[in-house]
Amino acid sequence: AHYEPAFDKAMAAHQAEIDRIAANPQTPTFRNTIEAMEYAGEMLSRVSSVFFNLLSSESNDEMMELSQRLSPKLSEHANNINLNEALFRRVKAVYDARSNAGLTPEQIRLTEKYYENFENSGATLTPGGKETYRALSMALSKATLDFGQNNLRETNAYELLLTDKGDVAGLPESLVEAAAARAKAKGKEGWLIDLTAPSYIGFMKYSTRRDLREQLYRAYNTRSVMGGDYDNKDNVQQIVNLRLQIARLLGYQSYADYVLKNRMAKNAGAVFGLLGQLADSFTPVARKEVEEVAQYARQMEGKPVDIQPWD
């Protein structure tokens, strides 16, 4: 119950700090603009860190409903900062003078990062373009949140209840005890395996039951793509299309080119070139290693084994 008022107060405090920076009558400098922005919003960062860590790791329906209310508020707050013309003029002034202002290399880099963030968030667009960006970014935020929540709900809903001692063969005692405790907490007898990381990874690593490993692997890798209440196919399509629209609005051919501009690869062509080199270099080695694993499996099983990802 404390989260939403905490977010509201934190966003208001952050906005007040940003407004003071934007309205500062003094000549823009690194200290009164970039550094001031760096220190602004501390309360919002603290509240966000706590809330979103719990939302992604130990959520419930109430937290998810709350995030649906908070998402548009947070998107609007970010847009109000990134599309603030007076603030961007100050950032640009510091950016344009960065090489002759006696700044350290770290200060120059931070100034460049702030300028690039504003540029990538629509600050250089026309007034009409800014409104389009605002609408697209809010829609993308919601679709991304819906995607994550569907994935989390389906992860939480899956249960593999094992009732025979042989079903947990190979598992260390600590994992067996944890699975038993998980089942007991749900009012069930036996051992409960789910898709959370400690349960899933431990079972896939140690279980000698190949059939159960396959069942769990397929469940894990088909979350939210097999229909039902938590299907994400529409969200995926919406996210891809919104990303493309934002990239085109900002003058890029693809979303890949947009996000790679300030990264080492620079463009999608370079990424695919590197992937191609890696594939050519590592494929022979990978095939050799698969064959070594297959031979080891044959020795263990006493028969040929068609090695699969769940092995």
C-alpha cells in the first residue's frame, strides 16, 4: 500500500529538482546541469529499485496490478524530462563546449551520455514528432510490461509434482528437501518442481530422469507462446512494431541500428558479420564436443543416445 504514494512523492520531488535545473538563470555548466541531474531523483531510484526487484522476483497479483497503474505514470515522468526543451538546451550547451571547458575525461563522457540519451529519447524532434514519440514510448512501456507479467504468471503457474522417489533420482539432498518443502507449502504430497531458477536449474543439472528433464525443458522454453491466458505472441508483435516506429521516427532504418549507434558494433551489419565469423570458427569445435558428449552418454546408458538440449 505504500508503493504508489511513495512513487508519486518521489516523482514530484524529482520533477521539482529537474525544474530548478531547467530554470537556472546561470550559464549552463557541467556542475549546475549534468552533475545536478546526476544527483537528482535519488528517492525515485530507491523506490524503483525495491519495487521492481520484487516485481520481477517475488511478485503477486496485487504488485502486478500496481505496476499497471504505475507504468504510464513513470513513462510520462521520463518523457516530461527527456522532452523538456529548456533542460535540453542546457545539456546541449554543456555538450557543445565540453572539449574546451576544462572537464575531466569522465565528465566529458558523462556529458556525452546525457546528450545521447536526450537525442535518443526524442529531444531533437519537431513538436509534432515529440508528441508522436511520447505516445509510442508509452505504448511500448505498457506492451513490455504486459509481456513480462505474462511470462512471470506462466512461470509461477507451472508445477511438476513428483510422487515417486525415483522421480528425484540424482538430485542432491538439498534440492530434494527444497522440492518437498515447496510441495508442502502448497498442501501437496511429494516433491514439487517449478520453473523458478533454483528449482529448474538444479533439476536440469542433476536429475537422471531424462524424460522429466525433457518435460521441464519444453515447459520452460515454451512459456507464453502456446496460447492461453498468458500468451505473448500479440505483445511480441506489438513491441517489434512500436520499436520500429520509434526507430524510423528518429531517423533509423531499423531498431537494431537505433540501439547499436552508441555501441561497439555501431550497426546491424557488423553484428551479423561477427556472428558469421563466430559460426564459421566454432561450428567444427561445437560438433566435435557434441560427439564427445554423445560418446560419454553411450557409455553411461549402454546404448546410443541422440543428444538433446535437455541433456
